[in-house]
Amino acid sequence: MKKTFLLNIEGKNRDRVIEATKHEIRKYVKRERNKPLPEGVDYWDFDCRFGSTPQDAAESHFANLTALIDALASEGGAAFYLELLAKPGHRVARG
């Protein structure tokens, strides 16, 4: 998923738009995680880039995504860019 989400849409409540974007992201992640795993893969991991525009998007961890969206919304940002790509993940034993 590579998409720019607009937060200020004419005729729509900003808070509802923010919640709808979070729901769309969760729905995408659920759909990707339900795909069959390739041989030798433990789980689906995600590469995540977040920013106000595609040019200034920076690497971030998937778990911090909702906090980043909330921070941008509280600052009054009008839009954000999200790049979320599924990749095979391998678990490592903690020692």
C-alpha cells in the first residue's frame, strides 16, 4: 500500500476521517496477514514509511503507526503519506 491520506475532506468530520483511515490500514494488514505463507517463513512482517509527503517519508516501526497518525492529526496536518509493504518474516530465538 502506497497512499496519501487526506484528513481534511469537505463535508466530513475530521475525527471520523482519521478513524476511517486507521480502519483502512488495519483492514489492509489483516488481508495481507491472511495470505498463505511461503515455504520457510514464520509470519508476515511489514516495511513502513510515514511522512507528510512521499519525499520526506521516513522509516518507522509498524507498531508506532497509530501514534504517528495521532501526533500528525494533533499538530493539524492536512494529509500524510504511508507506504506499507508486506515482507516475509523469520523469528529469531532470544538468548
